[in-house]
Amino acid sequence: MQRGGSERELAAGREAAAAERGRVDAGAAGEPERTAREEQAKAPASAPAQPRAAEEGDARDLPRPLPALPGSSPQPAPARGLWPHGKPRSKGRSCKRSSGRGLDEFPPLRPVTVDSSKARTSLDALKISIRQLKWKEFPLGRRLPCDIYWHGVSFHDNDIFSGQVNKFPGMTEMVRKITLSRAVRIMQNLFPEEYSFYPRSWILPDEFQLFAAQVRMVKDGDPSWKPTFIVKPDGGCQGDGIYLIKDPSDIRLTGTLQRRPAVVQEYICKPLLIDKLKFDIRLYVLLKSLDPLEIYIAKDGLSRFCTEPYQEPTPKNLHHIFMHLTNYSLNIHSRNFVHSDSTSTGSKRTFSSILCRLSSKGVDIKKVWSDIISLVIKTVIALTPELKVFYQSDIPAGRPGPTCFQILGFDILLMKNLKPILLEVNANPSMRIEHEQELSPGVFEYVPSLVDEEVKVAVIRDTLRLMDPLKKKRENHFPGIYMDRKHRFPPVSDRVSSAKLHMSKLSIVRSQPRENPLAGKEGPSDSGLAIASGGALSPEAHLPSICLKQVFPKYAQQFNYLRLVDRMANLFIRFLGIKGTTKLGPTGFRTFIRNCKLSSSSLSMAAVDILYIDITRRWNSMTLDQRDSGMCLQAFIEAFFYLAQRKFKMLPLHEQVASLIDLCEYHLSLLDEKRLVYGRSGRSGAQEASGASQEASPAAPPAGGQLPPCTGKLSHSKQALS
């Protein structure tokens, strides 16, 4: 009897094995395999567990199970991948699972796509960054939308309706020398001490008479004053057209000045010198978001040196550009220019090497960095109001469009007393990682620059990491990696009772593991970030820490009081009326005056119209862009200053402006609340009217049992609102 029973069991096993080979394995089909406990729990309690059919490969791994003895309880067959005693089979690797989800529970994430077809000079550094991030590059563009578009010049390099682009609309216009000087001058009028880091500037040719008169007045009061000024063309770059003067009469008024306006500034005669050479600092700043404002500063930059020993300007050395101008594009043509692969020598070095050298001489490096961070934040605060106007013009609210970010190049000069001075801001800082080297007269070749590559590749790569559009999905994909170390495990107080926790404090010193003195870069805490739950490596485990440091909104409380012009820009945008425009018409200005309750017996609406015409006409004559007629933001700010000084006469200018802004925002909030109440009352009246009409003539529900849509509700609400 036993022999016949065993033969029947073997025959049943062979049939089951044949059926098993015809099925698709659950793990191969992408479904998680069930464990033996789950199968046993799902089986009925009364039914005995059936032996599992033999699978291919089991004969050489496991011995054939013996037939069950009579009277003994049948043992469940081990699940696939388990030994009979239930332990996992592995080849030297632990299969222990943590509380997090394993990789087999997630579909593989697609790589981030980057369109680099318009990258231009930053293409080489961008390619290296994409390769390090293991993302996917489209150097010739793509018909389907990409996640990130990298432009080399401006926002309008390509028509984009989705994704992210590395340029803000209007940024190129905003950092031109004239526009930057006007934006900083507005802030200097409001907060003169906070914006003393920018040299006093005059705009040519419009302010030439004012410039000559002010210089003559100061010289008459102090005959020993012998100033030096530097003239910079508005659209110039790479040192083109820059020259030094000692007197306003030295300005080259003839020729191209009318067609090519310029800015004249006080020249910094006492800069900080290293090796008797003048140098400036190129810092890279990431404007991650405009609203809300997010600013990051790279922890390292470039220091660019002149190639002739510095002397204070005299009529004899004013034309020595290799002594006074730090532009890399000029000094590279000097025979004294030194190419070096070291970060601390040569004519181009890292800023961190300069800081190390200053620190060795006892300089307070933290104070220097603090002043530089303050300069950057204040400059961006001065630029953002008009950037908002450009942004709403190109990407109006409610319409599809990309999100923007941008890397800016800040050129900063350290004075002898270590005070930072802003020279200019570059919307398109050079991201080349090679330089020209002259092999023979007139024959050049491009040679890699290790200093440029070290700084610029890190800036581009970490900018992409911060703007990663799949970062949230990746955090969900690897929850054990991106969770903060402090919150990876619940606190001890949640896992241990209060009595045990109190007793454990007595022996906590003895229970702590010994620190490994040889554990340097890779310790237990770092390896935990590099390995996900289930042993999965982090996608960024091979990358260094991010080189960009957030400075805003981190330090927002210290600088928010400076954002008065930003609040004025919000008022300006509110009354523009037409989407896509950057100038305020006369009707919009009158509506602003009326809604904010600014007209009075001393300021009639006729006087408001005259004010609008006078200021708008003057500003339109100074700007080169005559495409749109109306009041630009800077003209609106001038009119706002005039109204604030009339209404609050006994206060300083910044308090006058702040008081008028508060007054305008108060009246506009009351107006918004009133409109909201009217809208609610109109909707409630429409609902009551529609309910009464339905009660008067009730409609029979359809066969499906659902009520018909109320078509009269919208028409009644429109009549009530009108």
C-alpha cells in the first residue's frame, strides 16, 4: 500500500512539474514572489499543505523529499530561494531586509534628459557634468520635451513651453552696466550705507553735465583731491572699450558715445595686492527661483590677476591695461601671463587658495565671506523687481511655460582694508574649461585648464543636482538614502520606556561603540547614506558634496527690510492690466491712484495725469527700447518716491516709501475682501434663486437615478455678479 501511494505521489509530482514549466515564473514577470508564510496563511486551515512541485534546478540543489510517514503532519515545502529550515540561500551576501522598500518593488527610474543643443561655450563642462550624473544628453535637440534646456546666451535661444531652462527672461538686459547702475542707485537712495559696496556711477551721455558739475564742485572744496575714473561701455564685455580718465574733459565724447552709451565710475585706487599684483574674484551665484527668492553661492571661485605690478594711477600709467584691468581676456595676451595647473600659482587661481594665503597672515576669513555674501544678497535684491516684470511678460501667470534658473558671475574686488566692491554682474559667465595657447606666431591651440575645470564643472554639476526634476521621485525610490540621518530611525524615547531610558543613562558611556581612529572619509554614518535599504547604492554615492551654499532664504530675516522696491514692483505688475506688457498705461496709473486712495484736494487727478506724462516722457527719452509706450518700472518708482515725499514729509526716504507701501497694500486688501464678499453673496443668491426655481418646477430624475445638471445656476450667478 505504501509503495502504490508513493508511486501515485511521484506521478502527481511529475504532472505538476510539467504544468509548472508551462507557467511563467512570478519573479520573472515582475511580481514579487510570495514567501512560504504568506502561502501558508492564504491556504485553508483544514486542508493539508500540498507538496510543491519540483522546479528546474531543484534536483541539483536539494535532495528529493521523502514521502510523508503515516500519522505525521505534512511539512510545507520550502519557498523558492529558501533552504528547508527557512533560511535564505545566498552566496556570501546577506538577504536581510530592512523596514524600507527594496529595489525590486520599484520600476527603474528613467534618467533626466538635458537638451544641450544651445549650450555653446559651456558645452564641454556640461557634458562632463551630465556624464558624472549619469543623465541623458541630447546634443542635437529632441522632438519630445526634455527635462532641462541649457542655453548659452539668453532665455530666447529656443522656444520652450515646459521643463526647466537655465536662463531668466530679461536677465541679460538687467545686468547691463547702465541698468545695473540704475537699480543699485535706487537702493542707494533708500539705504545708502547698506549699498556702499558699489562705486558712485554716472550714465553717459545723459548725465555728463551732472558728472562734470559734481566733480568740479568737489575739487573746488578740496584742491588736493585727484580722482581717477573708469569708463565702461554699456554693452561691452571682456574688457572691450574700457579706459581710465583723470578729468571729465578726458571722456571721448565724439564718435560712438551717442550710439554706445557708457557708465563712468570712481576707480578703486587702493586694492588688495598679492605678489604686488592687482586681482579680482569671479564668484558663481545660482538664482534658483525668483518667487520665492532662492540664492546659492559657490564655495569656491576664480581669482584673476593682472600681469604687471600695480601702481596707483598717474597720467603716465593710465593706459597700462595689464596693470589696472583684471579681465582675463585682456591679460591672456600679455607675455607675462602664466598658465599653471596649480590652483595656488599662475595668473588664474582658485579663490580658496587666496583665502588660505590670507588666513595664514591672520585675516578673518569668516568676516570676508560674510561681507561677500551680504554683497551678493543685496545685489540680487536690487535686480529682482525688474526681473519679475520681465518674467510675467514672457511667462504670464496661468499660461504654460518653463521654470527658470540661472548661474550669474559676480566680479568682486577686495580693497586694501578687505572691503568687497562690486565691479559688475555677468549674465553669461564664461564656462570654458580650456584656454588658448600660442604655439607659434598666429597659431593657437586649446589646452585644458585644470583650474577652470575644477571650479566650473562642480558649479554646473551641482546646479543640475539642485534643479533635478526627478529628485522627489528618487527620494521615494530610495527612502533610506535621502532621509535625514537624525530621522532615519525613531528617537530612543519612542522605542524605550521612560524607566528603562532613565536607567540606561547611567551606562550609556560604556555602551557606546569605540570610534575607529583610522576611519576617515568613509565611516558608518557616511556608508549609510551611500547604501539604500536592501543594499542598493545611492545614485549620487560617487559624487562629492554639493559646492553651492544656500544664502537666501537662509538669511532672509536679516535682509527682508531691504525689499521695498520688490513690493513696489508687485503693485506695478498688479495694475499693468494687459498680460505680456512691461509698461504701465495712463489708465492703469489712474486706477492705481484711485484704488490706493492717493488723490486728495492737493493732488487732483489732473495733477496725476501731468505727473504721469512728465515722468514717462523723460524716461522714454533715456531708454533705447521704444517698442512699447508707457511708464516703465523705474519711472513708476520715481513717481512713487514723489508721492511718498508729499504724503509723509517728516520721515527719512525709506520710511516714507515703506509707509506709502503699507497704505497702498492696506487699501488694496480691503478692496480684495470687498470683492470676495460680493462674489460670495452673488453665488449664494444664485444658489437660492436656482433652488427656488427647482422647487417650483421639480424635474423627474432620469432612469439612472442621478439628478440632471443645474444649467440655470451659472446664468443666475452671472446676473447676480453683473
